Amino acid sequence: MKKLSLEDKWMRKVAALYPVAKGSLREVRRNCSRPGCATCASGKMHTAWLMTFYLDGRQCSKHVPKTMVKTLKKALENGRKLEEAMLLSGLAMLDESKKK
């Protein structure tokens, strides 16, 4: 059986990590803009989800629809796994170069 190259191993690992994202997810409470909202009047406020990330060196946030929270959590988890895989890939390349 043919031994897989580092590139083949990398491609298999990356393909298995879809969906992937980088950033963080947080739940926030906010007032809405509707006049006379009973929830806001009670002081309870509304739950919303925000994804925070860096783009061009600047911190940004984007609203996440409730229907996307579960998918985004998985993508962020996969993003952390991808970053670890990138580190391990670099170390494997260094180890491979020592063998030559």
C-alpha cells in the first residue's frame, strides 16, 4: 500500500474540517427599536448573537441569526482545529526535512 504524502494527509484533514471560521461568538442582550415593546419596558431586553473577528487589523462584529448559531459554533470549533493542524503540518515539514 502506498504511503500518503504530507500533502495528501493535509488535504484529507482540511476537507474533513468544513465548515470553518475564525473568530468568536457571544450572546448579548439589547433593546429593540420598537416603541412600546413589553420586553424592553420590563428591562429584560432581547437576546442576540454576535460574531467578533479581525479584518485588516480592525476588530469587527456581525449579527448572527439564531438559525445559524449551531452551524457557526461548529465552524469556529473546526477553525481552531485547522489552526492546530497548520502548526502540526509545519512541524511535520521540519521533521521531514531532517530525514533528507
